[in-house]
Amino acid sequence: MMLIAANLRLPIMIIPPLIKSIESQLGLPKSMAGLITSIPLITFAILSPIIVKVAKKLGNELTIFIFFLLLIIGSYLRIIPTITALMFGTFLVGIGIDSGNVLVPAIIKDRMPDEIPLGTSLYTLSMLLIGAIGTALSGILITKTNLQTTLALLSIMGVIATIFWLPNLKNNQKDNTQQSQSKVYRSVWNQSLGWLITAFFGLQSIVYYSFITWLPSILESSGIASITASNLLTLLQLSGLPCSFIVPFLSVRTGGMKKLLTMLFIGYAVAPLGYLISTSSLVFLTIVTVVTGFGSGLAFNMAVVFFTEKTTNPIQTAEVSGMAQSAGYLLAAIGPTLFGFLQSSTQSWNLIIIILILLSILLTLSGIFIAHHKPIKE
């Protein structure tokens, strides 16, 4: 499970340091460069509900295996030095990643019903840690070798995960899934809690991916060197890692969710106010980035906790996960592009930062409603 999770951000996060090389080697226009990040997010938005339906027929374990084969094919298609191969390969990578995004939380609830906090911690830690390491390694490798070798080396993780996933096919839950389907329960699409969780996931997605896309540019506008801005972006990702353990274990304790929501508000709604101050003080910006990154970790981990803690069976977990990620990643794909357009129109990042802070306030409010809501019933 941890190896599968390790591939759920890695293929996306290795791309930003490679953009300049891709543009120069393939003759890719800048207007199309953003598609390399947007294609997987759009794929998530479209396919998440479909993957839930496929898993009901084939079983969660087999579905992940089949879709990860597509991830491997797509990863190595991207090595071919043509724009078509790059874009189609990225599309296949998005399909593979989405199977893990949607189904791993359901597998945790199914296989680790008495250890959900531990399973959730291992899942999110692997995803966030390997994604951050991948960003750093990608930047290092591209200076030591060429684009094709960098992509090939960083794509090995997908092959390793798929090989180690093979034993799970013996315990594929197809039959149990079909039996569970016969139970009558209200669809999560018709329940207010389903939409609240979708709103929470969508808001954290648009804020996170907007920061990931534009934080270097925001920092550079304050006079920060490009390499320093890139390092702060990596720091933003690493700062959220402790939340992989903090959130699952605090969420099940009395008063824990109130503490998490308070920290979320400080990290995602208060800390980014620091970016409105035009300063090149590295100490100040580092503190702001660390606290904001901690907020991002809180938001993502809380979303995953809501998938498992606010549902009553693995089928509902998969449905809520698919529903939330469908809408959430659609927002994530639109947000960075929209904010880029706003910046080019206003020639200022301040409006974008203020909008992100307002979205974070809405994120916190939706979290409060979810925390006080009873779990979805069968």
C-alpha cells in the first residue's frame, strides 16, 4: 500500500524542475507546458467516479494492478522525445494514479478496520514524502544527466510498486464487493455530508495546487533568487509530513478535531498573509512557508480521514473518495490557470493570495460542518 501511495504524487511532482528542459528539447510552447500538470488533474476529475464502478466489478486490488500497468506504460512513453508521446503518456499516468487515489482509502477501511489511523498515516506519509523527494531528485538529476534518463530513473518506482502489489491479487475483494452491492443504502451523491466532504477536498486541492504552481513566482516577485524559491517550494511540501501522523491520531481523540481545525485556520488562512508583505527576508519567508506547508498537510490528511471516518463501509469510502476527488481535482486543474490569468491582468500576486486565503477560510468552515456531522449511514 505504501509503495502504491508513493506513486500518487511522484509522477506529477517530478515535472516542474524539468519544464525548461522539456520546452527546449521538444520545442514545447510555454502555453502548453502547463498541460503536463493539468492533464493528470483533469483525468482525476473525469475518471474518479468511473474507477469506483470498475472496482465494484473487478475488485479494488485487481483494478489498481491493471491501472498501474497503464501508469508504467505512460511513464516510459514520456521518454520518447515527441510532444504527442509526452502528452499521451501523461494521460495514462493520470489514469494509473487515480486508481490509487480513489481506492487505497477504501482498502485501508476494508483491510485495516481496527487500525485506520495507522493505515491513513502510512498512506499519506508515503505519498507526500516521496513526492517531495521526487521534486528534489528531479532537479538534481536533470543537471547531471539528460531528460530521458531522468524520467526513466524516476519512473522505476511505478514498476517496483506494481511488482510488490501482485500478492494482493490473491485476496482480491471482488466477491465481497458484489455482496455489499446488494445492500440497499443511499448514494453518497444524494447526501449532504458527501457534498461537504467534496467541498472540503475541492477547496484544499485548489489552494494546494495553486501554491505549488505559483509560489516560486510569488517569491521571485519579492526579489528571491530562483533556486531559493525552488528550495522553499520543496520546504512547503516537507513541512506537511508530520501531519500524516498528527491528523489521524488527533482526529479520533476528544477535542482533537477542534485543535486540528484551529491549526488549519492558522496555517492556511493566517500564515499566507505573510506573502502579502514585500520582503526578501529569507528567515521571515521560511517561517511563513513552513507554517503554510503545515496547513497544507493538515488539509490533505483531514480530507483522507473524512473519507474513512465519516463512512460506514469500504464501498461508501470508495464512492465518497471518487466523488470528492472528481470535483476536487477539477478545481485544482482550473485554479492555477485562472490565477495565472488574473496575475497577467493585474500584474500583482496580492489579489491571488487574498483569494487563496478566503478559500482557506471556507475550507475551515466546511471542516467544522463535517466534524459535527454524523457519519453516512447505509
